[in-house]
Amino acid sequence: MKSTLLREVLGESLREQRFAQGRTLREVSSAARVSICYLSEVDRGQKEASSELILAICTALNLPQSDLMRIISDKMLKNEGTTEHRITVAA
């Protein structure tokens, strides 16, 4: 099982969505009202993004947060070598 950091998968997923839209870091950073340098670090998986920043980036990309979380979840499952979601509720 490959160990993957959430911030890396988040950055990769956001970058893929940005590329798919043909948008630049500058365009998205302006729309999200975040510095281009910080967005670049998030995009490369080097910085943790707060929930507020994730919302701002998703809004700038016109991407529902739930879609982003689904994309990330699918990537994490693949990296973990499984294809099914397992949810355990602690007693």
C-alpha cells in the first residue's frame, strides 16, 4: 500500500481540474482571492489548504466541493489498493 498525503492528492486534483478548464494559476488565484504563490504551493501539494481556501478555490473553479472530495476519495482508494469505501462507526 502506497502512503499518500492528503495535501498531495488535493493539490493534484485541483491542478487537474484547473488544467481541464484551461485556466492559469493567475486566473484562479485572482478569482479565489489568494496569492498566486500560496495557490501554487497548494497546487503542488506543498501546503495544507484550510477549508475556507478549498471553498474559495472550488468556487473559482465552479467545482462543487462534494465533487472535489469524491475525486480525492477515489484517488486515495486507488493509492491504497482498494476499490470500495469502508466506513466504521466508533462506539
